[in-house]
Amino acid sequence: MFTVKKILFPVDFTMNMEKVLPIVKDMVKAFDAKLYVIHVIRSAEEFVGFEMGTAWYAALEKDLMDGAEKSMRRLVVEQLGDLEGVETQIAVGDVVDEILDYAKKQEIDLIIIGTHGRKGLEKVMFGSVAEGVIKEAPCPVLTVNPYKVGK
């Protein structure tokens, strides 16, 4: 029997994330599950070969981490305050790899991830996080198109 006790929600702190959040909360409550939230900061290595190199990005990494921690605290207090025991993680590295590693480590039963519909150069450069997670996830993945929520 398929049971869901641990749900992972990768976040990027955008408006699209906020559109997906009500579905995540409904699923957590419906399954009486524990929610795990992860945000991944891209590592400087992803910018090797760019004209500016990695040094400029590495210098920003501490500021990015501080901002992510502040955004995560705000998310938990302001939007997830009605859920008990929410676990959070901020990681640095390849976004897909970090999400998958965390899902395995925490023995996640279900990943809920928003799709963002990246196009053009952005998709070529960074690919699709949702697509990468779906292909390699150790558990089922529910994708939610934020542009279709509530329609």
C-alpha cells in the first residue's frame, strides 16, 4: 500500500512557488504527513566557462545564503505556521542533485515540485529542475504547473 508520511517541497521563493504552496499544504494535511522544504543555491561551479568566471559568483555566495535563510524563516512563519514540525534545508550545489540527495537521505515518500516553463537560453543553460527530479527521484513526484492552479 502506498503511504505518504514525508513530503518534500523544493522552493525557489518566487511567485510561482506561492501558487503551488496551497496544494502542498492540502497534500500534507490529507496524508497527515511531515513537510520537508529545501532551497538550493547554485554553486559557483555552474558558471565555469562564463566570461566573468566563478569568482564573482563565489563572492556573492554568503549573501545568497543569508538571503535564503531569511526567506526560509519567513516562509515557515508566514505561510507554513499552521503545519507542525516543518523541516528546512538550504544547500549549495547542483539544484537537481541536492534535491535528490536530500530526498534519499530523508527517505521522502513524495516530492511536490512546481514547473516553471523555462524557455530559450535559460532552459539551455540551466535545464529543467522538475524534469531532472522526475527522471531520477527515489519516490513519486507530483508536478504542479503554477499557471494552471486555481483555474
